[in-house]
Amino acid sequence: MSTVNVSDEEFEASVLKSETPVLVDFWAEWCGPCKMIAPALQEIADEMGDRLTIAKMNVDDNPQTPVKYGVRGIPMLMLFKNGQVAGTKIGAMPKAQLSQWVESLL
């Protein structure tokens, strides 16, 4: 499964009301570390696609949701389960560390 883009308007339906856990990647085009973790997130989406959705939210195009959830630095990853934040990570990290973090929350 590939990653999906999500907007402020789609956030409630796509993330908060999702049947499966959703990992939201708050990112921006100009963010170097965001670009560094993108391939790892894609691989995780491919590997865990049956148990997890990975959604990408561009903070420049969608300012409301990042403000609501206190996103101050990017990349910021938030895992939502049943409409609630189950975990948060800020900054880039290796794929193995990302996978381990996600697994610990699922």
C-alpha cells in the first residue's frame, strides 16, 4: 500500500474516523529531514499496509491541523488509533527505529 496525502478538510474522515491506525507524517517540501524519511515511510507502508495507513500532511498547504495538534517541528510523526494520538516522534530516524516505534504502538 502506498502513502496517502491528507488535507485539513479530509483529516477527520481519513484519520480520526479510520478503522485502522493511521501514522500521519507532518512534512514540508523545503524540509530536508522530511525528504530523508520519505522512502522509509513508503517501505513501512508497503510492509504494514494491511495493519496501518500512512498519511502525509503538507504543513504549508494545510495549516489548521498542525496547529491543532501542536506541530512545532517537522518531520513530526503522530500515530492515531481510534481517533486518539497513540504516539508522537519528532525528527528523522532510521527505518529500523521507525518500524520498531510503529510496531510498539500497534
